[in-house]
Amino acid sequence: MKNIQKIHRVLYAIGLGPLVGKIVLLLTTTGRKSGLKRVTPLQYEKIGEDYYLGAARGVKADWVCNIQANSQVEIHVGAKHFYGTAEIVTDPSKFADFMEVRLERHPLMVGMMMEKAHGLPRRPSREQLEEMAKTEAMVIISPIGNVNEK
């Protein structure tokens, strides 16, 4: 997992953000203990103007814990670079809505993740998605301005 994250960071650094940015963004949070900037590559879905991120480790994921301490984040997605406000959502119904969007948009990739990582069928039922939500979380990021505007 760490090697894949490193690859995504390198691809963005060498100017290939527009290519990898179709499914992966770079989220920069502020470390809750260190105060240092922390960059995490994550898959996302853009729904309306907001960016939705799933946290497989739920509220225990380091990047989610950082958001709990400071909801102001920075996003690099494709060629865009902006600030945002992050909201952690643990409501099973909203999480299931998000996963249904992901399954509709990326049936093969997300279906395989359902099967391999969660032991679910490639097209899980609404009830199965809501059950999965008990151990996971999602984050919704609302853009608030370009990095160059600050």
C-alpha cells in the first residue's frame, strides 16, 4: 500500500496529475500531533461540487484523525490545487449512497474491491453496504478557494 501511495505522489510531482487525477487525488491534512503537513493519495468521487472520500479504516485512519483535529485541508486533483473544508460522515445510509455511486461509476474496480477487501459480492445489496458502513467512514470535502488565492 505504501509503495502505491508513493507512486501516486511521484506521478503528481512529475506533472502527471491530470492522468492519475481521474481517480486519485492528493489530500493534505495537518498532523494532529506534529502539526506537519501530511499528504495522502486517495480514490475519490466528485459529486456536485464536493469531493467524497471513503475511509476503509473508518475514523481510525490517520488522515481522518487529522481531519477530526483540523477540518481545513488542501486538495490536489488533476491540475487543480485548492483548499477545502472536510466533514467526516459516519451515517450508514449516506455511506451506502456514496458506495452506490462508486459502484455505478466504476463497477469493475469497485466490485473487485468489494469482493477482495470485504468478502462481499461484486454488486452488494443496500443492506450489505449499510452493514459495511459500521466499520468505515467517508469524508466530504467542500472546496473553499484556490491555493493561489490565499
